[in-house]
Amino acid sequence: MISAGYAVILPFHPLLATNTVSTNCITPQVCQSLEKIGVLELLPDGGRKISQDGQRDLDRIATSVVEEQKEEEEEEEEAEEDGEEDDE
């Protein structure tokens, strides 16, 4: 990474150092960690899939993110309306 003519040296990180160029960007270490916390489960053929608990957790996270975005948009709209009222 080059910035303003100077080389930026990034610290070594083992998860980023493996499989960075391959088409399979998710490292085995990440998959194993997700298996340990129950988000992924190992299939008999050696593959992995999202577990029911993992899907439920991901759905809950996605719902909370969407709700928070809606709240922020509503706050921005209220702030814009208040600004327009002050101009009048």
C-alpha cells in the first residue's frame, strides 16, 4: 500500500497472510473458529454449512442493523425538517 509517496508497512496478521490471493478467501482458521462458536457445522462430505443457531444469530444481527439504520434515517429527516422550519 503506497500513500503520498511513502510505503506504509502493515503489521503482520496470520489470518490475513493465508489465502489472500486464492479464490477461496475465507481462511480455514476462520471457519474453524465459527464451528467452535456454533455458527457453522461440518458436513459428512467435509464441507460446511451455517447451522440453525448460526442462521438465527445472523438474522437477529441483520434485523438490528436495519432497525438502527431506519432510526438514523428518521433522525436525519427530523433534523432536516427542524432546519427548514428555522429558515422560515
